[in-house]
Amino acid sequence: MQKFKLELLKAGAHVHFIGIGGISMSALAEILCKSGFIVSGSDLRQSSLTNKLQKMGVTFYLGHAEENIAGAELIVHTAAINESNPELQAAKQQKILTIDRPTLLGEIMRKYAHAIAVSGTHGKTTTTSMVSSILMQAELDPTVLVGEVLETIDGNLRLGNSSYFVTEACEYCESFLKFYPYIGIILNVEADHLDYFENLEHIIASFKKFAKLVPQNGYIIVCGDDLNALKAVEDLNCNILTYGIKQQNNEWFAKNITFNESGFPTFDVMYRQKYLTTIELNVPGIHNVYNALAAIACAYILDVNITNIRQGIFAYKGANRRFEIKGKTKGFTVISDYAHHPTEIKATLAAAAKYPHKKLWCVFQPHTYTRTLTLMDDFSHAFTDADQVIITDIYAAREKDNGKVHSKDLVQNIHQNGYKAKYISGFKDIASYVLKNANEGDIIITMGAGSIDQLGDVILKSS
């Protein structure tokens, strides 16, 4: 079978997206729409993203049906679409060319000389956003595809007119192996997505394959403080740059790290043992020092001057659901965060602990049954910086409940480790409990990658 190439499609070809409402799929649909393709798509829910596409001229179908693909010459689908989907079945019966989302993204990326792919278990959205902010500050007019809404680009997609392309590179189902990076960033490598990967060694091997996609004249930027990430870049035939907080073995490292009253870091950037500049961040936490170092190293490779790097980093004030302050009520602050892995939870709560507060609340929605079960012990130790912990029901995402794990199991494990946690199922019940028991000066962080982001609005509207 001939490998798909975007240029094989004729000008004005009809492309249909199954699951067009997803954050990445909607962006790809927009790119093709603005490139002169006829675009249609379907999804189970209408949203602000699908409404935006419709205003551009995209035909949107609510729900999946065979007739939706009429006239399509290419079908694009997400990993969440299974073989029983009527549109996918019809496409195969009609022998319409069918590809997955990362294949299309890789094909788009292939057209850019300076394609930057940001990978890692954590921090992809933030680092992608930081790189983008720097390149925009330097007026390099990048195309940006990020996994959340970013205020500075008024969405999750920015279409530029240059050779620069910046995107997240997700390891799930090894989708990032279909990309064409000139610069590949590996932020960290940990056990996750164990519904697909066999073990940590399998994950490291996958990142190693990703690193090998970078051409000989390209660059891999890797966290030198992360041993698993370093394993992934052994024996590569390209330029390798390391960064971290530890001075030893890192070409780029942070020195003299301090935090202001909001928990935002300031630090000196050292490059090959020499002082380069001092950086101020507008986002909290030591984990964002790491993210910023990766973005700085990337920009430096691209010959961005130090002033633009410093100003671009300072201009980044966070993406949606990345320590996003939703509002205040009754004297306490409600924050939304995307953290859904134990390491991310620890990092976010450590950052929040530096933010002015009396008591720190964490309302956590576990994401997928597999992750909750396989990382149960790590999750049960992840909430030590929180004064109050509420666990709500597991967000199934792409999975079905097989009865092997429940949020009550996590609560029990937290108790066994000597900490307190409370299970509450419904968002309205959680909001009532918070409004009754939270006090002035407290912080309430709703945390997770599922629908938990809605809880902040429920709390604020119920007060």
C-alpha cells in the first residue's frame, strides 16, 4: 500500500474527520480548511470548537452515520474511534483512503524546515506554549498546535507563514513516531499509558524511536536530570543538548532559583558554565523551571536573541487548565489544573504550597481505570502537600469499567498511608461540601484530565 502523502490529494479535495470536535482534530480540520480543502466532520457533541469550524465553512454532523462521509476522498479519525464506527466501516466498504490523526499531523509537519516536536510524560502543553511565546516575541511567525486553549493565540492553533512549526508529540499508541521533527524535545519519561505500553522499558524504547526520527543535522533537547530520558537518547546520530537543575552533565542549567509571593520562580540561566541571563516566570513551580529551560535551549538553537527569549518566557501566563485561576468566592480561590499523573499531582501541589493560602484543598478525578490501577501506590502518596483531599469518580475516557478498581480504593490506600481523603461522587455534592467547609484564604484545586474542569464553575455558580 502506498504511503499517504498530503500532496497526493487534489486541490479542493473533500476530507472528512471522525471525531472532529477534539482539540487536535479541530485544529487539523482548520488547517486543511484554510488550505483550500473541502472539510466535513462528525462528533457526538457540539462545542465551541465545532461552532468555530462551522463559521469557517466546515460541514458538521452531530452523531456518526454512514451518510456523513458522502463524497469524501480522505477520512481522518482519532485513536478513540473503534472499528464498529459506522463512518469508518462505510469508508472501508467504499475503499476510501483512511488515516489516523497523527499521520495527518506528521504530513503537515513534514512541510516545515524547522518542525519542533515536544514530547514527555508531563509538561508538553506548557513547554510547547513557552517555545511558541518566544518565537512570536521574536516575530518568527510560527505555526503552533497546542493541546489546550492558549490565550496568546486565542485558541489551540496559530497558522503562521514561516518555516517554524511547534507541536506537542504524544507517546500514547506511539503516535509521535509518525512525525518529522527537526528539533525533538524529551522533557521526562515515566510509567504511564500502561493500557498500551507493556512496561517502563517499552516506553523508553518508544521514546528512543522518537529520538531517532531527528535528522543528523537536527537536535534532541533532553532533561539530563531524568535517567529514563537519557536512556532514550543513547547512541543517537544527531546533536544532543541536555538541560536541568543539576549542574553536573547539563549544558543548560538553572542557578539561584527563588520564588516570589505567588510562587513564581526567578532563576539564572547557565549555558556551558557561563551565565546567560536571568529569567522570571509568570507560572508557579519548580517543574516550570525545567519546562522553561527546555524552551530556552530550543530558542537558542534557532538563534533567537536573549532579550526575545526572556520577554517571550515572561509573556507566558499559562494555558487553560494549567494552574488556571477560575475565580474567587467567599474569600477562597478556585484553581483548575490538568494534572492526572502522580508526578504531575505532586508538582502542582508543591507549586500551590508556595502560593499564599491557609488550607490547600485538592479535588481529584482519576483519569482512566488502567492508570488508576497500575499507579495506585504512587497516587496514594501524591497528595501529601494538600490539607484536604476529595476523590471523585474515575473518568473512563477511552475505557470501560471492568470492576477492578474504584475511587474508593484510592481513598482507602491514602488512609493506609496515614493521610486523610474523602470520596464524593457528584459534582454538586462536592460543591456543597466545599462551600460549607472551605474558609477565607483557602485554595481549592480541581485536578484531572477529564470533566473535573467543570467543577470549578459549579462551585463558583453555587456560592
